[in-house]
Amino acid sequence: MSGGKKSGETHESFVERQIREAQEEGAFDRLSGAGKPLPPLHPEEEAWWIKRKLRAERLDVLPEALEIRREVDRVLESLDALADERRVRERLQELDARIRKVNRTTIAGPPTSVGPLDVEAVVARWRARRR
């Protein structure tokens, strides 16, 4: 590819020349999306580009009041993998601290509906499953 813009060359012709030279050099060969149509744009949908990026990265963002529910489910499901009661209690105490923080600080989005856990009851169920 040649250098910069030539004397008297318009911006459009300069860009077109850059593209043509890159094609000739094979810069566009074997690109991952080659031969596929471009994905449709949805500018009428608010923050469409953010949503697309989140889907592409397999991420999601929920309000804290909803995310805490998911976190409770994940922690409770993960307890059976722990072999030490002390560690189970630590995880539950960490989760309770997070629940209290969300309940105390969430002002936007849906209301929080998760209360601190009954640690003794959860530990008792954990012990029963281990037998």
C-alpha cells in the first residue's frame, strides 16, 4: 500500500485507493465474516450496540435486585462441592453481607425481595446431603 494522500487527491478517492490497494495485496482475504452478510443494525432499539456486544461476549447485565437472586441460586448450588463446613459458613456469610448491601443501597430498578439467609438451616441441609 502506498503512502499518504497524493497532491490534488480528494479524500474519497484517497480512501477508495487505500481499499483497492489493500484488496490487491490480499488484506481482506480469509476474514472470518467473508461471504456473509453484515448483521442488521437496529438503531431504533435503544442501546442496540451494547446489547449486541453483551450477546457476542456472552455477558448479561441485570439490576442488582435481580442479580442477587441469581447469585443466591449459584452459591446455594455450589455448596455441595465444598467439603468443609467452615468454608460453607464463610460463603454463606459473604452472601448474606452482599444481600444486606444490595437491600441497603439499591434505589433504582425493581425492589429487592431477597432477605439474608438462615445460615444454620442452610448448613443443616448441607450436612444432611453429605450423609
